[in-house]
Amino acid sequence: MSASVRPFTERYKRAVRDPDLKPRLLDFQRSWRLSRDAQIKRLEQRTERSFDDLRQDFAATKDHVRASWNDYITEFRSNAEAAGATVVELNSAADAVEYITSVCQARGIDLIVKSKSMVSEEIDLNDALQRSGINAVETDLGEWLLQLADERPSHLVMPAIHQKRQYVAQILGGELDTQFDPDDIPAMVASARDGLRKHYLQSGAGLTGANALIAETGSIMVVTNEGNMRLATSLPDLHFVTAGIEKIVPTWSDAHDQLQLLPRSATAQTISTYTTCITGPQPGKEMHIILLDNGRRDMHADDAITDALRCIRCGACANVCPPYQVVGGHAFGHIYTGAIGLVNTAFHHSIDDAAGPQGLCVSCGACETVCPVAIPLQRQILHVRRRAFNAGHAPRWERLALKLWANPTVMRTAMGIAALLSSAARGLGLVQRAHLRLPLPSRLRWRSIPVIPLRSGQTLIASRQPQPPLASSPAAGQTVDLFVQCLADRLLPQAVDATARLVEAGGANVQVPAGQHCCGLPAFDAGDWDTSRAMAQQTIEALEQHTRPIVTPATSCVIAMQDHWPQLFADDPAWLSRAQSVSDRIYDLATWLDGPGRLPNHSLQSTSQLWTAHRFCQMSNRDAPEARIDQLVARLTDSVPAELAEADVCCGFGGLTSLAAPEVGAGILERKLDCVNATDCDILLTNNPGCAIHLNAGAHARGDAHETMHYAEFLANLLPSDGA
Amino acid sequence: MTASADLASRFAAALADAQGEITDASSWPDVWELATSLTSTTPVVSPDAFEQLRRGDRPDPADPLRSIADREVGITQARLAIAETGSVLLIEPSDIDRAVSLLTRHLVVAVDRANLVADLAEGFTWLAAQPQAAAYATFVTGPSRTADIERSLTIGVQGPSRLSVAILQDSAS
Ligand code: SF4
Ligand code: SF4
């Protein structure tokens, strides 16, 4: 839309080429996390309510407003008008630009001072005004720095977080005709203060956003730290407010509830320096409030998306997002950045603008854990991704790969050939610690290529003696089906075999239903719902032959069955109920071993090896019992894990992300493996097969000393009767 | 009494967290003395505070903001102080009211002890009941700040770079 938003591929390339971005954003995410968590904890103590209760309450307020949206807009409008403001509701970015331009032109205004407003970014106001000869000057320091550099915000509340101080010294020095020492930030800030002051004094209008529009009195609430908003609304005689129609809250008490969540989530402050509430203009001055739709009513009409309109633009979703840390907001987003940008761009801008960064999201769900209005971001992103796929946005290789993957015969043949080649490579001395020693292009050198074992998991199970029971679990004597999972079957056959043995150790018998392949997760993740549905149907057919419990070592597939299948079959009641009869019976191995197939405490041999656990992020971010493999392993083996920092942060596998955006997969993996190395562990355990393979290949490429294992394999090796 | 002392100490702690300063001044004469000790020029005084002080320079009503831009020390009065956050609530319907708090380098804010409340919720309840006050109401918490350059916290970017609060004993009004 704007000349200053470059194509996604270019933004992505720039981001991965900037050597400073990753470490700086890592530092930022880590310090934000600490202070934000402390703030939220204090809030919980003071209010005696949990964060989740507080955010659900405020989310309910926002939802309530949208249920009677027009009434609240009318209430706000009539109260604001009664206080002397002019209120206009406008449909599009172009309408808003035209309105502001014509008001300025009618009054001969040629300079506007702006306080931070994401809506003005959304409508690309500055460039448009410029074309009509009206100069708009950003007065928030970060926004001003971006304007001077002709850049866009890379974060919702810290817009210039990507800029280095050397760069700031250069652009500020150019503007103010001064030589700056990049290390003297206070001097730069002081000069910026003076540089901005003259614009306020000359401007004919000030423009601000609004954090909330309070319907009961027609007031606006704006939160800032610098105080520029107060200057921009006091020096000029005219005040424009640009706000999305979703910013309305019914009462002052609701505005308070928002304020309780906003600064704590945004900048980890108890409150920002200035919270200003304005009702109408002062006598003799003008206030024009622009209530903008620009796709918001379309969002509301879409049941899967409407909750995104709760957003209070705090930026927290970016602050915990692993890929955001690697590439920053210019790549991870469009004009709106972070998780919410991957959703609302499709509505405020276009599906084409939203498509580029879709593949960067690893679906870890971290964003949802901190969102102060509980937006189901992960699910919404997958929804937008589906639209992007349907609009033809997936690369051809990806479409082809999904097609091949969907075909079990093709996959079996391909994997068989790969296994033969792997074995040949072993003969040639090209294999080391189960990975190929091959020269790789530099973009891919961060991970080694695992060799494919000759025997699949299913073959291993078929050709062995069952494990003698170790204890009598509630499921003793029952027969249990095993869902082996496509990746694990070929790449982690030992984990599949181990799963069977652990189930048998509880006294149950294991069967492997024929015809199973893939639950459809990779295609779902890619936005290809048709392929995903076909794969799910095939899995359902394989698993509905019996009505027994189903156990799997593949944590991600449990999520696919429980979460994705109901979405895939939402319009097909027959398949929906078949899907549900399967997903009702699925157990992740960890919940099985704690539940029906429970093995007693300390029933396995102890180990002298120091282990730590990376818990599959999607499960741990929803705090599901499936995630608690560290507790399970500790309980069974009477051992204590080495404490892993950022245990719940994604490992970077992210399904197709590590293929489509290898730099992102590599960057996240590096963060993870650095944390693993800091534990000095002998063994890294994890629960999801894809993550185990990814973590292992990465550690191998780095030459890390620790071993990586699916926890099932680790546990099965400690079964008492193990004589192999 | 104890409850009020507790509020005052919570207010002071929260204000310090926000890089603001609590002062010993506890009456209007104290506030004046403090302000004059901070500058060699005459402090500028908001219309509200002038009612109480009857001295100091006032913004020129013809051009209030330009008339006092970048004066060293200003004095204003807050309607409420919030213990939870260390905020003071300024009610400034017109730019004459706002000039002092916007443009002076060191702002001294006086607030009656009786108007010290526990939390922001009370502040919002108060505002909701005062339509005139809501014309232009600002919770100010510490001096102006930015962290826009490499997240380095820098005080005093656009508004005052120092903020001192004086809690006036009840007898003062
Ligand atoms: S799901 Fe994870 S990767 Fe995707 S936007 Fe949220 S935090 Fe980022
Ligand atoms: S989606 Fe949630 S976390 Fe992200 S900016 Fe909006 S409110 Fe904040």
C-alpha cells in the first residue's frame, strides 16, 4: 500500500542479514518477560484475582460492546458531540485521509503534529497528507526517528526497537545538523526535545490516537510516556483523533480495567507516565474524532476472527514470539506487527499483505499466554493462513511436498529409498552419530541431515517379544492401539518401540492398526485444509477399526486430533462424529503413563545421567498435562532434571517453518540449544518427534556434547527387565 | 490515621519507582519556599495554585503556552493522589491550566492529604462523577520519559524532567 512497505521477501532478507537484530531482540524479550511477570504477579496479589480472570473479564466487556456495537457507537458519538466534538464514522482508509485533508485545507493548515497513532499508520496518513502539501510531523520520539529514516514501526509500542543507536545518531544528526556521540543517548534525546518543540509551536493541528473511547461521556483515553500527546493536544487549536471503532468501552470503570492491563502488558509499567482523558475541545478550539471501520466490521462478521477486535495494541504477543525475536517486526507483520499483525493485516490491508509472514509463525501459542484480552491468536493465524493458501500464496514446492506427503504409498517408497541410501552412506563412512556428514549450503548448515534407519518403528514392533509387565496399571489386560505417527515411524523407530514397551510394562497389550499414516497436521499448518482433511479421514478410518484406547508418542498429533479435526469437519456432522470417536480415545504417552497405564513412582531404574526436558511448546503453553514430561520422568526414575531456562519456548521446528524460513528455524534453535548447553546435561529429552529430530540435528551440527532423545526411549531403556 | 500514613508511604514508594520525588513541604508556604530554592528566577504558577499562593508568575492568558515555554520551575495543584501508582491527577480544562505542567523543566505538584486515595479505581470513580473535570484530566506518574533509543530509559524527553510532589496537611486548606 505504501511506498515505504517493501515486499515481504525483501523485508525478510534484510532482517536476517542484520547481525544485531537477533541478540538485541533476545535481550529485550528476556528483560520484558521478567518485568512483565513481576508486574502481573503484583497485580494478581493486589486484586486477589488471577491474570486469567482479569483478562477474561475485560475480554467479556469488549465482546459485549461488539454485540451492541451500533448502540455504543451512537452513545459515544452523541456524548462526544454534546461535549462539542465533531464525530465522523468512516469506512475506509481513503475516506479517513480525505476527511483530514479537507478539514486542514479548509482552515489553511499545512502542519500537523502527531502523537503516536497506529490507525494513522494503518491508513498511511503521512504520505497521503504529504501529497496534498500538508506536512505531518511525528512527535513520539520513536515514531519521529522512523519518519526521519522513512521506515515503519517494527513493534506496536516500541516502534523503533530495531534501530541501533549508531543509526539513530546518524539520522538525528542529519536532521538537526549536529554531530552526536552514539553512546550519549541523553544528549540525543535532549536535542530531539528541542528539535520537536518548534514544530508544536508552528502547527495548526494535533493528531492523536485513542487507547479507549468511553461511551458514557464521549471521552477519549490516551496513554503515553513522553508527554508529547499533551503538547500536541494543547498547542494547536485543532485536535484530530483517529481511532478504530473497536476502541469503545462502555464506562469509566471499563476504561480503568483496560488501564490495569495495558501498561503492565505493554511496557511492564504499573502505569505509564501520562494517562490523559479528554472530553470535547476547550472553548474556542476544535476536536474531530474519526471512528474508522476499514475492515473491522468484516472481522466482526467472521466468527473465527471477531475476538481479534479485543486487541488493545499492547505488543505483548510480539514480546514472547520466538520468530519475532529472530526477524523483528518488519518481517513478522506488515504495518501491524507480531501475532496480531498476522491476523488483522488481512482485514485492514489485504490477504496478499498478510500472506508473506504467515510461514514464520511456528504455532507455539506463546502469544496467547500473555495476551491481556485472551485472543485465540494461534488459531486465528491458522485461519488467515488458510485464506492465504486458498488465494494461491503457498510456494509451489510446498504444495508439491504436501501432495506427496499425503500419499502413503509414495511416502513409503520414498522413505524406503532414503533408508537404503542412508545405509549406503554409512558404508561409505559418511555417517556420524546418526547424521550424514555432507557439505550443506550455508543457509542450511545449522542442522545435520539425519539418516533414515532401515527398519521402521512398525517393523521393530512386529519383530520383537512384548515387554513383560512391570506393574498392574488400571489398563492391565486391555488391548491398546498405537498411533505411531509418520515422522516417528521412519525417523525415531526406537521411540515407537519404546512407547509400545512402556504401555506393555503397565500390563496392557499393544496393537498397531493397519493403514495409518499422517493425521493431517503438516497440511493444516500450511493452510491446506483440503489435503489435511483427506489425511485426517485416512487416519480416522485406520483408527476406528476398534474402540480401544489409542496411545501415541506424538504430542503434536494429539493437538491435531483434538483441535484441528473439529475445525476441519465443522460442516460435516458425519465425519465430525467419526473424528470425535477417535480423538476421544487418543492419549499422549505421558498422560497414559500418568493415567490408565500408570506406572508407579520409582518403578524404573535410576540413572546417573543428568537430563533435562524440552516440553513441546504448544502443549506447555496451554499448560496441558501432556506437557509435563519432566515431572513424569522424574517420578518414574526417582531423579531430578537439570533446570532448563525458557523451557516452554519453542525449539524452532515449527513444522514447515524450518523448511520455508530456515533462518528462523535456526535462530530459534540456537536460543534453545544455548539454554540446553547452560544446563550441562548429558541428555536432552523431549516429547514431540518433530522437535526431537530437529533438536538432535541442530545439536549435531553445532557439535554439542549432549544426546537428544524422545523421552519414551529414555524411559524404556530404564525398564528393569531390559536386557538388550 | 495509621491508614492514612500507610497510604502516604505507599504513594511515596510508588512515586519513587516512577522516578518522581516526594518532598517534605506540607503547606503552601513550604511549597513556595521549595520552588524558589530550586531556581534563581521566579517560579511559574498554574491558576489553581495561584489561588492558594497569591504569588509567582502566571502564564499570559493571551498566549499561555508560548509565554512560559521552558521556564525552570513550575507549581501546580493536583486534585487527587493515587497511592497504588504514585500518580497525581491534574484537572486542566484549558491550555492556561495546562501550561505549567506541560512546559516547565521541574514541576512541583501540591495535593491535599485528604485527597490521597488508595488506587486508580477510586480515581476513575471520582472522574466518572465529575463531567467538568473529565474535560482534560491527566494522571501524571513521575517525569516524562522515553525508552525509544535502544530501550535506554531517558527522563525528561518532552514534558518535565523532574517531578516533585508535596502532600499538604489537612490544616493547610
Ligand atoms: S504462535 Fe508462536 S510463533 Fe506464532 S505468533 Fe504466536 S508466539 Fe509467534
Ligand atoms: S493481540 Fe493481545 S497481546 Fe497482541 S497486541 Fe493485541 S492485546 Fe496485546
